[in-house]
Amino acid sequence: MWNPISMATVLRAAPQFGELVLDACCGDGASAVPTAELVGPTGVVDAVDLSEQMIELTRQRVEREAAPLPQLRLHAADVTQWEVVGYDLVQCVLGVFFFADLQAGAAHLVDCAKPGGRVVVTIWAPGALHEFTEALCDAVEAEGGDAGAEAVAAYRDGGPPEIPESPGALAQWLGGLGLERTRAEIVPRHLDLDADLAWRLVLGMSRRRLVADLDDESRERVATAFRALLAERGITRVDLSTLIGVGHRPE
């Protein structure tokens, strides 16, 4: 799931040999590692994520998939407070909507790019994961008890911030952050589901917080109910389409 989404971003970000790159909200390194390979030993990629667990997964990815990458520097830190260095490229794959203040956090990423530098942002496309998430919320409410009901209420009340919902809106939003020559596109992607993969997706993305506070027995009931709802509703594929926007900081 993460690799093709991240590679679609890297393709549009076009890291160049020797460049200095900030990979914000790097997750498990799906974009940071190939970017480090592309910038080569004379470049640098600062991969930043708030979660030490994600940084450890990036280390494991390097050990598993890549040759030693001394140009890849891993940091468990808040990227919205990251030092303004002057990067050739700043990229953020599916991360800006986690910022406590979306506008301020995104503006800081722009500030981290040097004059003439590129900023690339990937967000979910409208409707992505919608049916999947609704089935999960319904299963948690039905089988998660009070803790489940509270988790769903918190998830829905603290829904995604106001983010662009079309390529044009994303390009305009990047322009509002001070970038020039902005462009954006939708990248359609769907993933066929089976019962095992569906639940692994729940546990492998931010929606896991809907079941994080449940005891083992309740979580297993939710998993069973979730799989049943997917089958009942004929949900055999999940929409993983994204919007990718690119802009340039003025010289």
C-alpha cells in the first residue's frame, strides 16, 4: 500500500543527485529510502517523524531493502518545529493532516525550502477509504462497548481538517502558501481486499486508534464484525487514490 503511493510522490518530486531533501512525516521510509538512493552519496535526506517507532521501521527498511545509506539521516522529532535549513526539496506523503495546525505546519514546510526549491505534498483524494472506514466505525460502535463508542465519537468529532478536495484546489492551496508554478493531479489507486488484508490495513494506518483502547476480546469481536460488514456491503476493494501537488518557492 505505502510503497506505490510514496513512489508516485517521489516520481513527481524528482529528487536529483546531490540534493538536500527534507522528508516530512516519513513514516516507515517508503519515500525517504528511494529518495536517499536518488540523491546519492553527495546528497542528504533528513527523514523526520514524530514517532520513534516509525523511525525504527525506516531503519529496518534500510537494512532489508537497501545498501548502506549514510546520506539518509533519521530523526524522531516534530517536523513543524524543524530548523529552517534551505532544502532543495521538501516532500510530505500523507502527513500534513496530522499537524495540530494544518496551515501553520504546511507554511513551515514551505519555509524549510530554499528559494527556488520544490515542495511536494500528497493527501488522500476525496472519497478515499470512505466505505472502508465507515464499516470499521460501525463495527467498533457495535462491538467495542463504551470504549469503542468513545473512540468513534472522538474520530468523527476530530475529523480531517479542511484540506483541498480536487487537484485544482490543492494547487490553489499551495499557491496560497506562497509557492509558484503549482500543479496537482489525482493518482487513482485501488486495492483488492480479503478478510486478512482488510484487518491488517486497520492496524497499519491511523485508523488503528479506533481499536487501540479496546481489550483483546473486544478487538477480536470488532475484527469479526468488520469482516462481516465488508462482506455484507460488498466492499471488496478499497480506494487509495491520492492528490499530489507540487510547487516552487519563489527565487
